[in-house]
Amino acid sequence: MEKKDNAPLKISSISELHDILQVPKPLHPLISLVDNTTMSVNKEILNRNFVLNFYKISYKFSENGKMGYGQGYYDFNEGGMMFTAPNQILSTDEEAEYHGYTLFIHPDFIRNYPLAKNIKIYGFFSYDTNEALHLSDKEKKLIVGLLDNINGELHTAIDDISQDVIISYIEVLLNYSNRFYKRQFITRKTVSNDLLSRMEKILENYFEDQETLQNGLPTVEFLASRLNLSPHYLSDMLRNLTGQNAQQHIHEKLIEKAKEYLTTTSLSVAEIAYQLGFEHSQSFNKLFKKKMNITPLMFKQSFN
């Protein structure tokens, strides 16, 4: 495979994208549904990264037999979905064989609707492509049915209700996708538990090796990068598995280590805050009191 051009190709309109994909002009300038099997893209284009100025929702199934998921591969080939928000860098794999549909939605299409604000609650638009939503056969039929409904509406004569109907279908599509992701976190609980164990070990080593002195407090982005996950996916997975997001897990480990220092060492509260990676001891005091309903100093004194 040839190395991709480092400079991403910026695509600002759906019409421009259709020209690149060599498919017919979109029926609507701000939304389109493309059948991936009809695309005939130049290899030079495939070797470049993309930045789209609009949302992309893809339903694909691969003829290669497997789909990537984190560092592993899982035979869940009934169908997979991927979601990307505007201005994310995308890449393509010219060696893979995909079929399915891709829905492109320009932000202007939903701008005057509540969805323009609410779409931000769907964290899966920030997931990596290797964190695809894997669909069962029943789920696939439902998703394809919704895409067919959107396609049918796009091929119907436009009237003053058309946009309302399409927006409604998109909202249903996103809500079902949210439900199916929650199902996926449950059905892949073994994988999730393994990730949780690895995350706990990473945090433990971070504090034990005193990386806090050089790098400061551990962040969600740090944990996600070590686990080869996106920050949003990590937090959503943990929230469904434990009821706490990634930041809350970090705080839990911080408090655990703080209590250890407070009860087993002669370090002052300020020194402990420094050991844990806090720039200011006041921040440590505030977090500890919030979590324990007592100041670090009072906690320390209660053991003397």
C-alpha cells in the first residue's frame, strides 16, 4: 500500500464529494445517501486523508470477513456502523472490500432544529473507526429500513414537510444507534472487563512509578491512548460497565493513593499533593473534600 499524502483533502460541500466519489449529483445540496457499491474512486484519492465539513454515518459490511475492534478482531459480520463529525481526519483502505450505505449530513441541514444542539450528546461521533457499532441481523434490518426511508424521502418531490420528516428519521436512527451501542457494551462485557483491568493496571503503575512528578495528573486522553481507544469510547464503555466515566475512575484512584500517603507517610498535605501531580495543593484539598466530605489534614489527623 502506498503511503498516504500527509496533507488532508478538505471537502466543504456534499456536491464536491459526489464528484470525487464519481457518483451522480446529490438530490439535495445538504444531505445525501450514497450506495458504496456504486462508487468508482480514483486510487490517488484513496491514498489521501480527508477532512469533511459535514457529518458522515456509514453502514458497511465487509467481504473480508472480520472487522477491527481496538487491538482485536471480532467475527460480527452482520453489519457495522461508523459515525464521524465535521472536521475530523478520515482515511480509506483501498484494499478492503465494503458494501453498504453512507449518509452525509451538512450542519446547515439541521441548523434550525433541536437536533443541531442535541447531536452533540451522541458521543459515538467522536469514536475511532476501530470502535464501530456491530449490528446483529435484526438490528441491521432496522437500520437499513431507516436509511431506505430517508432515501425514499429524498426521491420524493420536495415540499415544506420533507425536511421535518428526514430530520425525524435521522433522530430515530441516532437513538437506535445509541441503544445498540449500549447493547454492545453489555454483550462485549468480557472485552470491556479486560480493558477495565488494563486501565486499572496503567493507573496503578503511573502512580507507583511516580510519573506524576514528571507528567502531572493522569488524563483521560492518556489512558485512552494507552488502551488504543478514543476518550469518548473509553468513558462511555466505563459508564455502562461501572456507572463511572474515565475521569471519575482517575479521581477514585487519586483518592485511594492520597489516603495511602496520608495514613502511611509523614509527608505534609502539600507534599502529597505534589507527589500526586497537582500543581496547587488547593486543588487537591478541594477534590479530596468533595469525595470524602473531610479535608486531607483532618483525615490525616484522625489516624494520629
